[in-house]
Amino acid sequence: RIESAIAEHRQKRSKITSSVDKIILEDYERLYSRFGAEALVASEDGACSGCYKDLTANLIARLRHGSELTRCPNCGRILVEEKNTPAPEPAEPVKKKGGKKA
């Protein structure tokens, strides 16, 4: 019974992984051997949920765009966007001293 369940899961995995780029799959498997189930983690509140380091606004924007595989620059895990990742705050305008208009 267990053997048939394992065989079924292997067949499902094979079907899914056949559509994944070979280099990406090898990269994921290498990360999986190091981090286990946390090889792929979400960004949460602007940070990697694997190592808890803050992510740059540029990295969060790339992650949101979703056109490329995005990895944490600190731990190397593959990142996916979490819905509660805050949008980067716009920079405050620099106030001029004196403040009088001409």
C-alpha cells in the first residue's frame, strides 16, 4: 500500500517536473538538499521568511513582476511573493531650509 502511494507520487512529480526548466529544477533540488521544505520561501513584510533579512525595494519589485526566478541575496533561497509584502515606501522629498518662496 505504501509502495503504491510512493509510486503514484513519483509519477505525479515526474509529470510536473517535466515542464520545469532543467537548470531551475537542478538548482531547486540543490537548495532542497540544503534547506529541505524551505528551499522556496515567501517574502513576508519585506523580508525573506527563510533568513528574515530585509529585501531591497528593487528585489521586491522584481519579485512582484514575476518574470524571473528571484532569490534571496543573503541565504540564496528561491523567493515567492506573499500577498502581505508591503509596497516600498516612496522616498520623502527633501525639504529646503529657509522654506520661503521667492
